[in-house]
Amino acid sequence: MRKAIVSSIMIVALAVAAGCSRENIEYGSGHSASLSLSISSEGEFTTVDNGAGAMTKAGEETTVDINAFTLKILNSEGVADWSWDRFDEVPEVISMDPGTYTIEARSPGDKAVSWDQPMYVGSLEVTITPGKVEEVAIVCSLSNMKVSVQTTEKFRNEMAKYTVTVTSEDGVLIFGKEEIEAGRSGYFDVAPLSMDLTAVRQTGGPRVNYHVEISDVAPRDHHVFTLDAAETGYTDLAQGLSIDYTCNNREEAIKIDAILEEPVDGLTVPEVTSSSIENGERNVPANTSILVLTWSTVTEVSASAQITLNDTPCMATASNNMVSVILPDMAEDTEYTLNVPAGAVLNAVTADPCEAYSLTFTTAGGQEAGPDITISATAGIDAPVTYSKSALPEEFSLSVEAPAGIAKYVVNVNSAGLQGLLDLMEMGYSVDLANMNDKETGFWGNLFGMTSADVKGKTGVSFQIAAFLSAMPNETNKLEVVITDGNGDKLSKTLTIIMTE
């Protein structure tokens, strides 16, 4: 808006530092003042030394265009009298009343956690008086943090698969092998970070896991995780993992002891401790696609015996102590028996075979159970939705309403790329968000920003899962949501998101 011109009108001249041409607008005559304004950006994140080709690059600087910055002029009450979405749209001359103003400039984008989005912010208070020229330059400095991951050649030779999950209170970014090798960097608002490394050796064996917390954080920090490994069959981060703060004129390194493998707990003979479908359960949605068996010990699926559903062979995969059984198409109102023959599942360390196990359940009839249950999302529930990695929505919610209370909130992951990520994180393809264990809370809870206490028994739950979209590979990603309410009624819906570059 423009204020009325008074006898002591001032003329404010805004000149872009880059020499952008703008319209010249004149207002009235008499006593006037002019203010010459320029914008510049200051500061860089630390440049990463790639070690003469020994390491993958950990991200190059993302350039910013000054003309794309937003600009606001606020009065003494903090109200924006003028605002522009782009600095090159600001006219060269505007009229203003005398007084004290705060000028704010900001680079485009406002996501707290994002790929390729450094944030530059600048603010300056200026008092304008008639008959005086004020020369004002706003310097916009980096306000967020940068995170990069790089690997040595030894690490890449030693590890067949690896992923790094970086988490803050604002969200999660997952660095897969593709992002790391491409040198992609993530950006976080200033908040404590945690890093979780999961890797699988070329030679197989138990997965390598490591967790580290970073509490000393500040704007312009560049957290560079360098992953190294000795070529002796184990990962050695004692000399490999560090955080570089050189951009803030300080150097600090976190030294990590060599990773020790966690001992395998539980019985030597695998026994089923729980199942995502209970024995004798009725009204199981006919479109249920995964049945998860939790065992007493770390397991692997044997090729010597076939798991079946009513004599139909089923594919199955093991992750830690969970076996995900991919169910064939099922008919409504039909009884099914899952058979796990003796030896179909093995102890992953001792190779002791499981004993025979079976369970029986019945699918629901012609109408979906639980008419009072509703499952909705911002998009993708009733029809697939397509997103580009370069233009993800800032908000994306997954919502459930269940007047009888949520007893189970099961999410089945039904796409190969996401299942590969869960393999690396040693997570099963199915999780009950209302009844998570500590490990599931550490992954799914952090990803969705919730605990089981936020779900169990609630009549309505809505999760913001925008951060999860950035972790989805470029393919068709399907998440099946199965809700069981306090009356035992069930409803199943599938969220389908097609991700492109």
C-alpha cells in the first residue's frame, strides 16, 4: 500500500546492486529525502576437500539470485507497508512518510528441512528524514546449516549398500547411495542433529549401524560426514567421521570408536512372537498385501522350504527379526491358512531352523468393514498423485478418523525402492504406529514426529509426512494403511505417490 503524500514527503530510491533496470516513479515536490538501497549476500559454507579423488564430493555451493529475494518494508509497529515477491520488481522510486522503518530481505524458499536450499536473511532499521539522503546496504547472511556426506574409496569398496539418515526436530533427510555419489547436500534450520548410518558389507553378514548426536550447532555450519572403512571386513569410523565447522572460524571434530557388532539375543531356534494378522482373526481386508511375522531372534528366509497361503507360494523377505510375507490376491469372505514349514526361516547367525508354524484368518465380506473409519490424505488416496523431486509440496498430511478409537494403525510399504531403504535401516516392511517398539519409534516416530501414545486410542490423528516424500525414490511408491478401531472393525486404503526428477 502507499501512504498519503504529506508536506514533508520523502522520496525513496531503491537501486539493485546488480544494476537491474526498474521503472522510475515520481511523486509531488517540496521537501524530500531519498534512500539508496542495495542488497548483497555474504558468507559461504565450508568448501569440502575431496582428497584428490579419494572421496566422493560432498556438495557444491548452491548459487543465489539477488533479484529473486523478497523484500519488505515494515513501519514502527511492525506492519509491512510495502512488500515485493522479487527484488527486481521493486520500483526505483517510491514515496514514504518520514519515520523509522525496518527493511527485511530474504532468499526464496522457507522450508525448515530441504535439499539444495541455503537461506539468506538480512534486516536493517533505518530512520528517514526530509532533506537527507540515506545510503543503505542490506547484507543477507546465511541463516541455516548445510549437511553433506562423502565416502572414501575404501568405504565404497567395502560396502555394498549404505544410507545416512539425518534428523532434526524439524524433519528428516535420507542420503542414499545415489544422493551421496551425486554430492547432494541438505539444508536444516538451526537445531540439534542426529546422524544414523546403516551399511551392508560386500561380503554380507550383520549390518553395520552407527548413531551420533550433534548438539553444538549454529548458522552457517557445514556438517560434513566422511565415511571411511578398513578393508578387513569391518567398518572403522575412528578416523573417518568428523564434522567441519571451518566456516565459523572454529574447528571441531567428533571422533568415533570402531563399530562393535551387537550381540544376537533370543533363542537359537526362531519362534514367532507376534503377527500383524492374529490367528483366528476375522474381517481382515481382502486387499491386505503383507503379513509380518516377528520372531524371537534375527532371521533369514531359507530357500529350502516354501511359505504358502492356502497352498499358493508366497514371496518373503527378512529384516532383523521380522519376516514380511507378500500375500497373493485374496477373495472376500474366505478363510485362509498361512503355512510356514519347518526350516523356512533360519536363525541368521546360527542357521538353526524354525519349527513349523501356521495361522488361520478370514477375509471381510463384500462391504468394507468399519464404515465409521475414514482414511484421507492431501492427495494420492483415491487416485495416484505425481510429484517432482524439485517441486515437492511444503505440507502433506495423512489423516485418520475413528470414532471408536484407533487400536491398530498399520502401514505396509509396497514399493521396491522404499523396501530397499527399510532393508538398510533394518526395519520391516510393516509397522503398527499405535504399538511401536523402541526401534520403530526411533525411525518411524522421528519420521512422522509422533509416538504410539499420540495414536493409540485416539479418535483422530493427522501426520505431516512431507519430509517422507523427499526420501521416496523415483518410482511408484505405495503405502497401504490398515486401521483397526476399538470395535474390531477395519478399513484399508492405499496411498500412491509417483515420484519423478
